[in-house]
Amino acid sequence: MSSSGETIRVTAVAASSELGGTERVLLDFAARAFEHDIMLRVITPRPGPLLNILNDIGVPAEVVPAPPSLLRGSQRLTALWSAPGAMVGLRTWARRLAGHPFVRDTDLWYGVSFKAYLAFPKGASTPVVWHLHEFPPALTGTAWKLLARRRPDALIANSDAVARAWGAPAPGARRARAAPPIIAIPNGVDLDRFRPRERSGWIARALGIAPTTRIIGMPAVLASWKGQLAVVDAFTRIRDRFPDVHLVFVGGSIYDTVAERSFEGRLRTVIQRESRVHLVPFQPKIELAYPEFDLAVHYSTRAEAFGRVIIEAMASAVPVLAAAEGGPVEIVTEGGWLVEPRAPGALANAMVSALMLPPDHLRQIGHWGRIRMEDHYSARRFARDVSRVLRATTSGVPAGPA
């Protein structure tokens, strides 16, 4: 137990109880909050795996049911301004939250989603921290940034790029007097869970391909903006040069929107036409997939706020190819390659450059990535820095990471 001082009670409100990237970041913090005298409790809008895992690790987590009109809204709640039904549902959910014991008996409200940002009451005496996992929405960004100046007492951003997008001053510039601090704290990775391992060959066996096959792996939610179709495009440009290389996607659909529900079918249709492109279902133990890859790809079609797959791959000592915009630019300074975004030809060239390297050289690049994760991106460091901000906010003294 740390000697940080008196225990503070923090109530986190999550967007869902699925295991998307934001929820996995919350789990990284939840598993270590007690080390910093943080008594964390979590509220979700409906049951799901996040709730079960939190309770299994001893973090109290309960459901405060959200109305169907809210659950049917945009996955990110960024379009609520034009969705009256969802806004009515949000107000109903906010009233339910206000009556929950976790909310009535707390020292700080910790929002990790757009739903939570809007659900916290105005003018409450309890301090509020927003943890920003995304850029401001394209259509309603101005309104969100105005809210961010008025509602929370402090904001945490998962990258410098996100902090700047939400209004953090440039280095050396002064923060506006009335604006709450925006503190950039990069997400962390569990270095014990994600670590270098020997290749077991389980993916090759599952797909019925040769054990000596080289694999370009892409773990990602099946969503159009994650870039799987662009990666297939790049791979088809190089496949004839590397007959021993296969492309493997790992993941499933989690976004309950019309567009994303149809994407998996489109991707499967494309894969069926390509004998060396495969889809492996979502893996709860995704850490066992990375050692099977010679390369990992993260190539979203829009700027990513952070890029969790990148730090998981690098912690596993797997070299990474990532789009050169947003949060990934801050992460991949070694341990892989940054590639022009939305340019399958550039991605194909990067694949060629990596695959042409001697195996020992490629492994050494992966090793450099592991060292970078140990130095800058551990989940333990992440939990410590978030705890410092939460604790400082309850005391009214602004603080950033050590």
C-alpha cells in the first residue's frame, strides 16, 4: 500500500460493460488503484464482461440500467445533440445515477466515456474528472470543448495529441485562468501479461497452414474505420513477393450501429476471395496471439487518439506498422515503423521493408519496442499517474504525472 495519504472514494462511470479499448484501460487502473489508496467503485449501464471482471478482482461494480433510448444511441454519444430520444434517456439515467450509493457516497466522480461526461450533474460540490480517450467529435467538437471548460475540475488525456485537440496550451504557454487543467497521461500495458513469448504455432494449426508460415497480424475490433480493408489492399500488393506470408485479422464486432453491423459481412466476403487472408475470432487472452506474429499492424483510417494494440504488440516484442498520425506518432519512436495514413501503397512498401529484413534484425526491432514499453508505458506507471491527478483534484491542487 502506498503512503499517499488518506484513502479517497472514487466512483467511475463507464460507457458500457463490453471489453472495448476504453474499458480495458479502466481495468488497468482498477487493478492497481488500491496501491495508491484509491477506493474505486464502478457503474455500468448494463451487465457484461467488464462488470464480471471488476467484481472478480475485488473492485465493486454495479449496473445502473440505462434506458433503451440511450443504449440505442450512437456508440460514442457524440451525436446526442441531434438525438432527442437519447437525450431524454440520458436525463433519466442521470437521475438513476444520482440515487445510487456509489454516487451519494463518493469523494470524486471519474468519467471515462461521453455518456458519463453528460450524466454528471451541473454545479455539484463533488469534484469531477473526465478521462478523454478520444478526439473531440467532428460535428459537435466546439460544443464538447465548451463543456470541457465548464463541467469537469480536471481532464486527463491519453496522449499529447488528444490534450491539444481538447484545448491544452502549447508547451510554455499559460493555461486560460478559467479552464481546468488537461493532463496527458499515456495508457499503460500490463508488462507481465504482455511479454515476449516463444511462438507456439496455435494460429497456424487453427488455420491449417504450415507452421513455418510468417504472419502479419492485426488484432482490432471489426469496424470500417479500423482499416482492415486498407490492410488487405496493401497485402494483395506484396503477396506474390512473399509466398510464405499470411495476413491474419483477430477480433469481432462490438459496435451496435447499422454501419458497423454490416462491416463484418463485407470483410468476410473480401477474405473469402483471398486464400492467404484469414479471420480469427475475438480472443479473451489476446496476449497469446501476439507471439504468433512476425509483424503487427495498426492502420486506422482516421487519426487514433492512442493505439492500444501498438503498446500490446511492442510489449510482446513484436515490431509494429502504424499510421503516422495521432497518438501512434508519440508511441512508435522505435520498435516499428510509422506509415503514411490512408495510403495502402505506402503500407505495402513498409511491409516489404520489414519482411526483407533478416529475422534476427526484425526480432531486435521488436526487442527495442519492449524496452520502450518498460521505460514509458507500464500499466503500473499509468495507474500511479492517474491516481495522482484524482487525489490532487479532491484536494483542489492541480497535479500532473511525475
